[in-house]
Amino acid sequence: DLELPGGGMLVYHVNLAQATNDTPGDLRVQLLQADGRSDIERFVNNGDALDPWPGSGIACCRMDADTTPNTRARDGSESQITISDISSPSAEMSFELVLETRAFLRVERHALRELAGDGDGVPEPGEQLAFDVAIENLGLRASAFDVVWRSDPVGEVAWDSDAAAFPELDKGESAEATFVLRPAAGLADPSAVRLVGAATETNGTRHILARELGLGENVGLLACFDAPPSSVTLDCSDPAAPWTIDVLRGDAGWSLENASGDLGLVYRSARGPRYPNSADVALVTPAFNLEPAQELHLLHEFDIESLAPGWAHDGGRVEIALHGGAWEALEPRRGYTHRLFPESVPYLAGAGVFSGSGVRRWDVFDLGGRTGSARIRFRFVSNDSVGSSGWRVARVEVRDPWNDADVSTALRVLAEPNPARFPTRVVFQVRAPRMESARPTRLLIFDVRGRLVRQLSHAPIPAQSARFIWDGMDHAGRDVPSGVYWTRLEWGRDAATAKLVVIR
């Protein structure tokens, strides 16, 4: 204790759900510094004389849900704890501790249903939707309360029914209500809409609720950063899609650039030949709809400073957030290549990372039972010395699992929809073994008499999946008639066939 910078009472926030202090903003153990500056988390210092309580100036003698720092949980909900009347530093100190002073309401679960739209049962922008909400009380008895929802930003949703009344709730009880909304038709597919609810008890106590909803018929994520190679084929999302870069520490970012070899256009965790020191930067996907049991497939390569076998100074890791909530780490199926050396990045000590020299590779992450609106981020951290070229992210897929036995030795092509009713677009999905090098790819469409109707060529495909889109026209730009057609996919020297029925 002789090394402590000052005397007083130390107050910690401990989150037992976190295994380590890996995630800024959601640490396992955090000192609640009485001066309210959070200098330790911002790497300004290792603590100073104003951190022990009762503190001085900014926050003195009391800590509750509305002070800085506060006693709220990581998600912003109230912990029902107030610490007050903290005595001056001495060998014996006193304080008053109050627990559970009022009700604590939270969204226990929610569901989104199509009420009026295209009838496919998928909640989409422009449709009338039912927002079923169950609200739970985790605190003292709650008097009857009303809940009113809005969207953030406000213009994203029009409400047919934005308010509902709830009964009194004892601790542990919950009640349900249905709200009716119509998300703006101009929202993307998929998109995430953030809803904020105000719950007001009859005694005047106010609670703030929040939920993020996933909209659109598109489920999962398919993204690489090369533009489509032609007007009739599509492999990945438009590189202009709203990916974002979060700088958690330092001033570094990610850059979009061409990679050597056949990776194509990639995001790299640097803006120059070498990544900077003392960086913590994340590349974040746009929001997408996630269904249970889906998988994340990542095509990437890296040149990152490692240490002894199994340990690294710098590295990249993958994290996920649901419904706009906290980030949690994802573990690759075959494990990370290294773990961070404690003295290199102390706040992520022992965390799994990709590091060392890793040539182009696929890694798969199980997403388990997670569902709803999701974002994934690729987080890169470095210590205070040396640097290499960094982490390159080339392709990101979130999709239903495939039976690897189906694609480990054989090429497959699937036509969807089948039968096809034009005007529409038929998507031919390529399922091929993972390869270390790309192969030239083309799709040939024949009529029932064996005549070539259309040929679609694609840039070399290195991935396990790719898509061809056919508009139902032949090579002369004429609509093909109804009938049976045969498709032949050629991927290097391998080939696969599939039958397609066209109905006009």
C-alpha cells in the first residue's frame, strides 16, 4: 500500500461474466475513480491521488446511478446501489450503503412479426410490423406503468401503436404488450433500427429501455471488397457498403487497398507500410440479421509481430455485438494462433489473437444460438514497439453451415429459385473446396437440346462460395422461353451440373 498515490476508499466494478480485462468499456475489474476522469482506461496515468473516495471536486462523497462515475451496470441499467456519506481518509472509514431503492425494468425478450406486407413472414422496411415485448422487473415492486417507444433517429419509424399500459410487477415478474410500427420504406435490406422506450410508473419513476431490431429478408452477411467483375455476375457486397472504423486507442485506422496475389481488394489494419505502435482499432461490419446456428467464415492473411511460440506482442481478434449491445469475443473453430503477452497489451493480457506470419487462410467461427441484429468487428491491437504490414481481411461470410463433406472433394452449383419465374434473377451459388489459389470460373447455360444459351464468366474464385446472377436472357439479349435448362459450372478443371426449370 505504500505505493498507492493517495489514501481513501477504493471502489471497484466487477463483471464476473467477463473472463479478462479484454474489452474497453466492459472490463472484468474496473476501478471507479472518484475524480470521474477515467484516466486509467484512457492510459493517461496508472492512478493518482484523486482516485480514492471521497474524492475531490468532480464527484465527492456520493455515488449512485446518476453521478460520474456511477453505479450502473455495463449496459446502462441501474444496479440499485447507492454509496453515500463517505468519510475522510483515515485508518477507519465509514459510508452508507443503500440497495434496491426502486423497481428495475428491462426488456426480457422481444419478437418482430409481419402484420401487413408482402406476406413472406419476414419483417422488412415499409411493412406494418408487430413488436412483441416482454418487460421484466428485477428490483423492488413496480407500480403500474406506461411504455412509449420511439426510434433513434426518429424518422426511421412511423408508429400505428407506440404506447401500452403494464400492470404492477413484483420482483421477478414480467408482462407482455404489442406495439405496431412501420419502418421507413427507404431503409436498407438488411438494416438495424434502434428503438428507445420510456417506461413511467404511476409514482413518477422513469425507466429507459432500448432494443435494436433487424429488418429485411436478407439474412447473414456476404462481403468482399472487389467490385463485381461484370454486370451479370455478383460475388460479394458493394465495397461502398457502410463498414466503419472504430479507433479505441491511438490514432491508427484501417485502409482499403489491393493485396498481392489473388486476395484482391482488402482491408488492412494500417495506413502505411507498417502498422503503428500502441494502436487499438476495429473494422466494423454493417448491421445484418443473424439466425441461430449460423457460422462466420473469414478469408484473411496476416504479418504481425509475435513473440515466443504461442505468444504475441500484437494481434487481431474477432468480436460480435447483438442488438447494439456490448462486444463479446468469438473463438475460431481451430483456435487463435497466439495469445497476447501480458506486458505487451496489459488490458488484453492472454487474449487469443491471430499473429505471426499467416499466409492466406480460412477460419470458421461458430455463432451458436445468437440471433437478431448483429455486427462483427475485426479488432487489431499493438504494443509500443516495432510493427509489420498487419492484418488483411479479404472476405467475410455469415451463413448457415454447410456439410464440409459436401464440398471437400466435389464442386456443386445450386440454382435459386428453381423453378424460376421471370422477370426475376436466378442466383447460382457455387460451393467448392477451399483452395489456396483462385481458379478461373464460368457458368454455361444450355437448353434441353444442348444448345448454348448463355455464358457467364467470373473473376477467379478462391472462396468456398460465389454467386452468378442470370437475368433470363440469352447471349443476344432475348428472353429465353419456358422449359428445362441445364447449367454447367466450370471451376478450373472441375465441373458440376444442375437442372433449372424456367416458367414464363
